[in-house]
Amino acid sequence: MQTGYFVIAGENCFDQVNNYIKQEYKVEYEKPLHKGILYCTEEFSMLANNELLIVITVEKVDDKDDECEIEIIAGGGGSGIFAATWGNEERRVSKFYNRMLDFCNSAGFKISALAEQ
């Protein structure tokens, strides 16, 4: 399992980030949280020939729409006798962050560095 955490800031970023996630990812499950939304999606890994579960939470900071915390967890995808993931989980977290970085750059939002939880 691999985790990542970062913060996005900008006018009305909470709604725009959530819209982007729903547009770009096949969300299998969505649940409202106290200050945000939880998303679950699966992505096929050709290398391991199975599905990875990706959980994304987007939560408002101080109940404001102009700053949100994002946490991503990628898990599963292990194959073989040792359940090797071949780096799939780390790549999915990095790929998600890089896509959010591109989105933030085009939307004029600030984004913090990716940190492990």
C-alpha cells in the first residue's frame, strides 16, 4: 500500500477539484464526509494483471472552499507468491499527484509538495 497527501489552495478549489476527479476517474464509490468527499476507484495494472484500489479523500480546510486537503491511498495489485506490486502503488500515487499538479497549474491554484502519510 502507498499513501500520499497534499494541499490545494485557490478560489473555489474544493468544487473544482471534486469535479475534476469525477471527470477524469471512473469513480466506483462516492461518500460524503464531514468536511469533504471520499472516492473509490479501481485501475487495471497490466504489469501485475489485476486491479488496484485507489481511495481519494478531498476535505475542506477550516470549512472553506478555497483550500482542501487531498489524501490518496493505492493498494492491492500484488501478484505471485510474494504478492509483489512491482511499484504499481507508488506509480499510481505519483501519477495522480502529477495530474493534479497539471490541473492546478491550468486552474491557477497552488499545490503543496506530495508527502507520504
